[in-house]
Amino acid sequence: MHKTPKMQESSRYELANRLFFRLYQCANMLHKTGTRAVEAEGLTTQQWAVLGALSREEAQPGMSVGDLARYLMVSRQNLSGLISRMERDGHVCTQADERDRRSRLVCMTGAGQKLWLRQATPKIAAYYEDVLANFSSDDMTHTLHYLLKLLDNMKRVDEGDQATEDDA
């Protein structure tokens, strides 16, 4: 039996709906179980993401708040509150960017580096092993490929939305 275009469209919608619902569930479970993995260090998954971003070699001189927000794909407003809490806890510091005095650089402190390298990273590695226990290297490679493809499409949609907002 040959599916009609209407049936194919409906089936595609149902499949897309299931896919996005599972992504939503995964994001919620990542937040819940990921935070549990690092909570003894006083971290959340959001703080884990900030420290991970700042630990990259290219981020060693620090990252502007705007660049960090774009890298993490969060709003500057949400990131500002998070950075303030992390600054209060001694994990990061902010300082004026010598190249652009209007911009603030976010840097990991010595205490933040120690926390990241000695305490958080081993627990994160154990979390990855646990969550990816039945994933082969090929499974992880394919999953990453499809998530990047989805992310590229979402960025395209976001850029289109931004252009529409700018035109209004």
C-alpha cells in the first residue's frame, strides 16, 4: 500500500514530535543527573558548562561575556546571574578587556581551575562512562553527527528569527 502525501506528512510530524519530546526529556535528565554528579563540588550543569568552556586552551586569556553566551548558546542575562554566583563562590573572576574597555572578560580563578581539574573532571568522566555505558564509539560518533546537524538547522532558524525581529 502506497502512503498518500497527507499520511506521509502526518507520519513525519509524529516522528518529529517524538524526537523533540525525547530531546526535551534528555535535556531535563542531563540537568538532573548531571547536577547530581557534581553537586558535592557545589556545581550545577550550567556551572559545569561555564568551567568547561573556560578550561579550553583558546579561552585561557578569558572570554567576553558575549562570546561566552554565544558559545554556550544562552542569553547574556541568564549568563550574567550565573557568572555573578560563580564569582561569589570564587570559581571565576571578571576583569576589563584591555583591547576593549567596555567589555568584561570572564576568567577561571586558580580555585576554579583546581575545582575543575581535581574534583569536577573525574566525576564528569565517571558520569559520561555511566550514561554512555552501552554506546559504542560509532554510536557516539553518529549521535554527535546528528546532533550537530540538528543544531545547525536550529541556528539557521534562530538567525532567520533574528533577521525578522531586526526588520520589525
